[in-house]
Amino acid sequence: MGKQVNNLAKKTPTHTYFKRCLSLLFFISCLNSYAQNSNFNEGTKYTLAEITVSGNTTFSEQTIITYSGLRKGKEITIPGEDIGNAIKKLWNSKLFSDIEVYVTKIEGDVAHLQIKLSDLPQLNELKINGVKKGKHEGIIKDNKLRKGTKVTENLITTTKNFLTKKYKKEGFLNTKVHINTVEVKDSIETARVNMVLNIDKGEKVKIKDITFNGNDVLSDKQLRKSMKGTKQIKRIRLLKRSKFIDSTYQADLGHVIDTYKENGYRDARILADSIIYNNDKTISLVIDVKEGEPYTFGKINFIGNTVYTNDQLSRLLRIREGDTYNGILLQERIADNSKPDAQDITNQYQNNGYLFSSINPVEVSADNNIIDIEVRISEGKPAYFNTVSVVGNDKTNDHVIYRELRTRPGQLYSKANVVRTVRELGQLGFFDAQEISPNFNNPNPVEGTIDMEYSVKETGSSQIELQGGYGGGGFIGTLGLSFNNFSIKNIFKKEAYKPIPMGDGQKLALRLQASRFYQTYSFSFSEPWLGGKRPVQFSTSLSHTKQFLFDFNTGNADKSKSFNITGITFGLAKRLQVPDDYFTLSQAISYQRYDLNNYNTGLFTFGDGFSNNLSYTFGLSRNNTSVDPIFPTGGSNFSFSTKFSLPYSLFNGVDYEELSEDYDEALERRSNASSTADRDYIAANNEIAEIDQKRYNWLEFYKVKFSGEWYTQITKNLVLRPKIEFGFLGAYNNARGVIPFERFYLGGDGLGNFSLDGREVVQLRGYPNQSLTHLDESTGQASQDGSSIYNKFSLELRYPITLKASAKIYALGFLEGGASSDSFRDFNPFNINRSAGLGIRIFMPAFGLLGIDFGHGFDPLPGQTVKNGWETHFIIGQQF
């Protein structure tokens, strides 16, 4: 019966242990009595007769007997393991407490048993004190504290330990957790308890100072800097916290040792570390180190390499004999796990088919603190892709995905091609870029084959824009539909509408905006693989805008005075192979017709007439940004474009020198007129309009633009994005002048609302929209005509809040500045308007990119003397 004693001691709560010992003594005395009166001998076999159950339980007698494994007619040994095993089975069910087994009667070789037990109490009500109500559900879920849960000492202990560790990890070093249970007494027979969970997190503990002992080579400052997440209190620090987190602290102790290793001290170690609690409720960290002696690299030999020569591998390793020993750097040059496209030896092998290669640096000698290294290489057999498949694409057709794959069956394995494939699938915008996973299946080093499977998760690729608001003297309604994974070939198939034909990777957008004063209609379509064999994108767009003049007498639109713009564009963009296949060459032909009907606003010098804009655009871009197009973490994006018209002044027979002289004379007559009602003023004004009609009948211009941006991951969650922009609008014939269309308007949120004249609105936050054009000397204010040249610099620091497929959210801080002018002669690219601020971006697949920025302009607007101050900008559908 010794097993029963052990089970009781191990499985019962402390507060009932002594009670059970008394029961056990009584049980033993009973056995002695039976032994004296019934010839009860140790190890005697008996057949079980009646088995009874007693105690406080809601389970049936048959259920408990079944749980125990005992049954009537079974032959058992008393004393022996049978009864001990029965008790263990009942404990393992986690349903009972106070389990006892008695021999109630023995008649010859027949034994009668009684099982006495009580049900574990169930949790009735739970009250949590000390944390916000919003956190209660998480605590209940993490600790399985639902109503009806069996309450055991183990449950109470694990709950207390879990919460204590949880809050200490969050910086609440003095967390205390108390759990009380109270038995519920009512008419229900089931044992139940109410639980009160008291959590006292206390205040987060901050680190007052961090000091090191035993460091002579590296200063305290250098070692503190190596601790990435454990920082002492410093008022000017914004990004790093000074709260103590034990898990982070333990990792930072390893970073201290890594810093020593990077400086040649390979034997450095932490001797001891201690926490001192200060009276001001802060702590001080004291860390004792032993630096050891410095080491240098000796000879580095490569063993087992046949594919690459020693010289080739040495150039990749970039470590020479006599260099300060740096084990961290050595490992990065062998295999840098932080960068999938790093220039290291492992990638050199894996990018050329040697998937099964292994490269291990081994220290073979450390005499006189000089470490000789052998880089032992097992090249293995070149690997080839056996099968390549994609799973998870429920909407996107297979051919749209497979044409982007850089890995093909029978092709030599290349890690670079796998990484590039993941990037290309992410850039499509049809899948959650964070969930794309390359899976290696069935690797066969003997045969040299590997099966490749790309797992993707579809995300919403269509967007809807439905807006209504009051502005410009009336209600403005906007309806926009953008289908980014459209299938035009199925547009007449009724069964394909789920809810729209999708899956072929085409883009189709429709937009309608209307108010009392204007109407805008636009349609665009693009096919990324024209013909299906080459990545040649075909695009076309068609738009029409009608603007009515405001009637100041009635307050309504005067539909007899209108300005109409109709435009059409066709474009081709081809992915190049040289210099590399990140380059894209694009070309487009566009035509716009500007038609003015009694539309005299001052926006143009003529109110009746038309202008034609036939232009050709040539662009060259390179985009190798990393996987997620919404939140890139690496790479760059450059674009250069030039847009120009035909040089009509060379062959249309118009003398623009004479026309310019007539224009100046008319301006002078108009300025000399006594009033706007003067006959000379009217005649001069009409002459100016006629001259401008001749000058701008067919628009003659050239426009050059450049932009470049870089993405650098400073830490795991911080991305720095600098960007530069430049634009210039010029004229072939100076006598004809720069056209009043196609100009640049700097300032504001960058949204191109009411861009009726082909203008380009350039974002510069912290200033009102389109407010930073050049100074109009006649008015002393910013010109309403836009600028012919601009430049802009910006710097953004981005931090992701969540990058889930349902909503990608990131916060940002920015610095930016820009300048613009109406002539190259007066342009100073460094005399800029500066701003800084904060913002947030939210990308939801159904609505696109939304955001808000708070920008502070540090400089005055043109013609003013006081800095602009704060501006709020709402961002819709843009990516900066």
C-alpha cells in the first residue's frame, strides 16, 4: 500500500495532507484487523466482489468504477499495484480530489472495496481586479478560467506564475498576484467556488544607470550602446525606452559579449550581474565582465572546395591574416541569416545550384592569440527543381502567377531566384505580401532534386470609392471603382461575375465625380502581359471633364460658360533585361483637347477658343523595392521621364518674335487704359486673347521629371525612406514662351483635385494646397499660374503597427522641403520651404490607402513674413 501513500502525497493539496494521513492510518489499522481475523497475508490474490462508491460527487457509481479500471470479478493483489493504479487513473482524470480506496470485507479469496472521493470544485464566478476590463478576456482565455473549469491547486499556481511573468516581461518588475477562492453554498449539489484574482502590477521600473566592472578596453558607453533594448534613463531619448524587461536584458547581455567578440576578445564573458533597487523606485544594473586577451586572424584555409577557387572565396570572405578577430563578422561572411540576398559564401553556392552544400568555419589553432581557421566545405550535388507549384490562389488564375515565377521545373536551383519570385508575387498586389512562403518539399541530396511550393494568401485587390460632401458651393459626389485583378475576356460570361470577372491580373478603373459646377468621367484599362508571352504592359485611358462658371448673381452654375477637357492616352511599358530586369522602359502617346466657351476667369488669357495637346512620353524606371508594395523595407525606386510635343514653331509659319512684340504692346495699352470699361482696355484685352489663341493653338513644350527614393531597414520595425524629386517645363521657342498648361503646383497633400489644365500637384506637407508657386510681382502673392521648375527633398521614418491582410497600418514622421520658380534663371534649389510632422497610413484592400498628416511649415508663404505653422492633410489613395 506504499503507492497509495505516494499518490496521496503527490496529488493532494497541502492543507488536506494531514487529514489524509489520519485516514490512511485508520485504513492500515483496518487492514491489520483483517489480517488477524481473516488470515490477511501480504501479496495475497483476491477476486473483487462488490465495489461501492461514496463521497461528494455528481458522477454515477458505474462511471467512477469504470474510470478506476477496477471491475467485479477481476483478480487483484492486496497489497499490490492494482489499487495504486486505480487511484492514479482517477487522479489523471482531473475530476476528483480526496481519493481513498478501502477494503471493507474479505471472505476467503473474495474482497469488497469502497472508493471514497469528492469532485473537484468548478469555477462559478471570476472577478479580476487591477487591470482594465479590456484585458479581462485575454487573461481568461490564456489561463483557461472559463465558468465550469475544474479548480485545482495546479490551476491556481500556474495562473499566478503566468501573470507574474507576463507583467514582468512588460516592465512591471514588482508585479504581485493573489488568488482567493470561496466555496459557493446553495441548493446545487455540484461543488463550486468563486475566484477573486487580484493583480498588482505596480509601476514600471526604470533603469537609473548601467555600470560595468572589469572593462578596460571598451568603455561603459560603448557597452551600453551595444545593449539594444536595455537603456538607462535619458531625457532626450525618444525611440528607446528605459524600462527594465528581463527577457530583453538577458538578450542584451549576449550583445555585450558579441561586441567584445567583434573587437577581437573572443574569451570575454559575463562574470556576474546584479540588480540594485533604489529609493526613488528605479533600479541600477551592475555587470561584471572579464575581457580576456585580444586575438587576431591567422591563416584561413578552404577545405573541400572544387567549384570555386581559394581566391574567389577569399574575395567573398574579405578577411585577411592579421585582421582583428571578429567571430560575428566571420559568421556573417559565411552565412548572413539576416539578409536573404547577402553577398556571402553560402549564397554564392546556393545561387548556383548547390542547395545541399554546407560551410563550417573551424578554429584549428589559437597559439599566441592568433587563430587559424579552416573553412570546411561540403559542396554536395547540384540541385534541380523537380516540381514547382503554387497553393492558396483561389481567385487569381494560375497563368498570372506562373509567368512571374523565376523558378522552373528542371532549372538549376538558385536561392536568388526564389527570393526574387517571392518579391514578384508580393508586388502583384493580389496576395498578402507578409504571408507568401516558399516551401521546400522532398529534398533529395542523392538525386539532386527539390520540389518547390509557393504558398500564397489571396487579399482584396479591388477598391471602391464612394464619397459625398459639401464644397465649392454645392454637393460633390464621387463614385470610383478600381478592379486590380480583372478579367476582360470573361466580361460577357454571366457565371464569371463573383461579383466581377477576376483572375487575369488586368486593371480596370471607372470614376465619376459631379457637382453643380463640374463633371468628371474617366476610364482606364491595363494589361500587364500583352500577348501573354512577354512582360509588356499595355494601358489606355479616356477622360472627359466639364467645368461651368460660377454666376455671382444667382449663385448657380452658368452652363453657357464652360471649359471642357477631353483626353485619351495609349501606353506601352516593357520590362528590360539590360542593365538588369528591374528596369522598365515606358512610352505613351496622349492627346488632350482644351475647349473654352465664354470662360473668362483669369486662369487663361483667352475665354473663347481651344488648345490641343498632342505629346509623347518616354520613361525609364528601376524598382527593386522589397516584397510588400504598401510597406517596403528595402531597395529603391527611381524614375526618369520626358514628355514633349512636336516643335510646331519650326514649320507652322508663325513669326513668334513679331507675335511676342504685339503681345507686349497690347499689354502696355491695356495697362494704360483708365478702367476695365475703357474701350482701349477692351480692345487690348481682346487682342491679347487672340494672340494667346495663336500661341497656344497647339501646345509646344517639353517636360523633364526625375524622382528617386530609397528604403533602409534601420531596425526590425523602423524603415527610413529618403526621396528626391525634380521637374522642369521648358519651351523650344523662347519667343513663344512656356505654356500655361502642364505646370507644377507645390504644397499641400498632393491630391490633384480640379486639375483641369494638366497641372501636376506636388505634395509638400505643412503648407496649404498648391500655395508654394513662385511670387507674382504684380500682386505680391503666390502666382496662380503654377511654376515651370521645382525640386523637393523628403525624409520619412516609418514604423508598422500592423501588417495584416485585413488592414496594414503604419505611423510615420517626416522632414521635407521644396522650392519652385517660373524660370531657371531665378531658381535656387536650396532656398526651400521646410516642414516637419507626423502621420499615419491605413491600407484596406477595399478602400485603398487612407491617412492623415499633421505638418508644421517653418517658413512663410510667398509674399508673407510669418511662418505658416500647422496644417492638417487628409490622404486618400496615394502612396508616398
